[in-house]
Amino acid sequence: MRAVFLDRDGVLNRALVREGKPYPPANLSELEILPGVQEACSTLKRAGLGLIVITNQPDLSRGTMERGAVDAMNAEVRERLGLDDVRVCPHDDADRCDCRKPAPGLLLAAARDWRIALDRSVMVGDRWRDIESGRRAGCKTVFIDYGYSEQRPQAPDLIVGSLLHAVPWILETTR
């Protein structure tokens, strides 16, 4: 199987940007699917690609977000976009887990469970951690550049302004 691994906040739904840094929505009422995302996901799905969300949610371990709120947003995104799976890392950097991006643990576990060919798959993200995670897992990478005031990824395979803009390249790359 070939797949597109998708970060959630900033790729599928609008990230809330404060002082140049992106933050997840706090609850379901703040969740807003970005323009073109439904069309992009439908096109990728019709092409036979698996769609799997790989998301860091460190606010869970920080105690500033309830698991129920994260689960509700993930369920909404999964249902509205026809996603195959949602994988969540609830840890913060201090936990030193293997699932928090930039570590590739969530991608590797999904690849095992879904029998995904990582070298024929793509990771799409809006932060350096997403791109590095995909690179470490052996995927091609797409960086959605919003010009955040933070570290930039090193050598993504493609830089675009939205998931929809990446679709033709993803389809060509995953053949």
C-alpha cells in the first residue's frame, strides 16, 4: 500500500497562529477544515492512497488539553475527510518517546499495521518536525509553508502553499 501521512493542525485544519507560532484548536467549535482539503483528500483517496494523520498533541501531557477534546477533533476530521487512520503522540519533548515527531515512530508503526511502502509514500506537514519525521521514515516530504516564526525544515522534496497544491506532485511521486 502507498500512503499520504498528514499532519493535522496546519495541514488539514486551520492552526491558530499567535506571535508567529501555530497552535491547535482548543475544541471542536474552533476546528476549521482548510479550503481545498476535502477535495485534496478525495482525489488522493480515489487514486488508491491511504490517508493517515500523524499528529503531535503535547498539550495532552502538559495538561492544557483534555483527551476527549483531542479525540473529538480527530473523529470529526477523520469522518469529514474519509481518513483511514489517526495516530497521536500525546507526549512532550521531555518524555523522549519514539512517537513524537521528528522521531518516525508513528509512521513506522502505521507502516507495519497497514503494510505501507514508505519509499512510495509521502509525509505532508507545516513544521520542520513533520518533514524530518517523514525523511527519517524514508518517505518523500511536502512542506506547506505558512512562514511561521520558527525553525524551517531542511530539504523538503516539495514546498507549497496548501495540501491541494501538492496533490499533482503526490500523485506523480507515489506511482
